[in-house]
Amino acid sequence: MKSSQNIPCPHLLCHAPYAENQHPRASPSSHHSPQPTSIMTAASPSPSSCAVSSSVAVVLLALLAASASAAAEKETHLRFYWHDVMSGASSTVTRVAEAATTNASATSFGAVYVMDDPLTVGPDLAAASSRVVGRAQGMYVCAGKDSLSLLMAMTFVFGDGSAYNGSSVAVVGPNQAAMAVREMAVVGGTGAFRFARGYCQARTYSFDAKTGDATVEYNVYLRHN
């Protein structure tokens, strides 16, 4: 993208003020009166002034490059529902590790789960209108000793039902169950979301305390190439 800003020349020329040459008084016998002249002398730029000017030019170039890069970025908002199914024969999450004290902990501190959870456009996993757009693949760890807090490390992998088929977004961060809105960082992406950064917000839509099944609404805000 072309910029309308002008970049100053990195070398500034410093000029000395006008100076008049001094001429001796003519003797009475002189036939020609002296002709005063004015000369403008140019002083060479000092090394320090050139260095400062070059630094300013470099900074301006860097700012222009950053501005062009920012203008080329895209912003995308994704919204879908994440289904963590623990019950039944078609469970999408499984416990793979635990600490010696995990079963005695009210928060399951130390438990590690691996997931392959479906992502849908609507909150009802069984509804025909709620098509699957991808999977949340990764793991979460019960990392809160005194409160239920999950450390999430997962990738949203988009599939055939999505306009971003083959692309993915990586998310890492704490998921504190007691909070109405939990925010986690987007740390990267692939495909349409290369060089992605941003954040996502999770809101619990439903939770079954007996089975452990949960449906969570995710809103993902991205900046990417």
C-alpha cells in the first residue's frame, strides 16, 4: 500500500549565515574603489547531526512499514459451540493421567484430559440445523488447587462444514469455571489464519453436573494475514 507521507532526506545540510569580506580602505591614489561582496559559505554537516538525521529516517521507515503491515491485516470474528461429552459410548474427552491426590481433591487437581470435541454452529449437538464446523483437539489440565480452573491447550481445527476448511487456530490459557466469561489467548494459526493472534471468550451454555457434559459458546477474535 502506497503511503502519502514524505520521508525526509537522511542528510541535512547546515548553512552558515551570510558574511561580508573585509577590504582595506583604498589609498587616495587608487583608481578603483573596492567592491564589497557577500559570500554564503556552506558548513559540512557534523557527524552527530548526520547520525541523528539517519536515525530519524530509519524510524520513519519502520513506522511506514508497520503501518502498511497493519493495513494489510484482516480481522475475523468466529462464533461456535464447543461440546465436551464425557458420558455415553460416544464420549469426546477422556482422562489420561492424574496425581496420587486427585481423587481426594474437590477440584480434581492434577487430572489431565485429552479431547476431540465437536464444534457446531448452534448449541444443540443433536439438532440437524446445528452442523459441525470443526473439532477442538488438545488437552486440558485441572490446574486449580482451591478452585476449579482448567489450563487449556487446544487447537480449533475447521472442517468441511466451515468456510475455513483446513485452517486452524491455537488457543492456550486458563479457563476458570466460576467466571461467567473466561478469556484465553490465541497464539497462532494455519491456513487462512496464518500468523493469527487475538483472544477468545468462553461462556458456559449448559453443564450437566451428573454426567459432566458441557456446552460452551466461544467467540474468537483474530487478526491475521
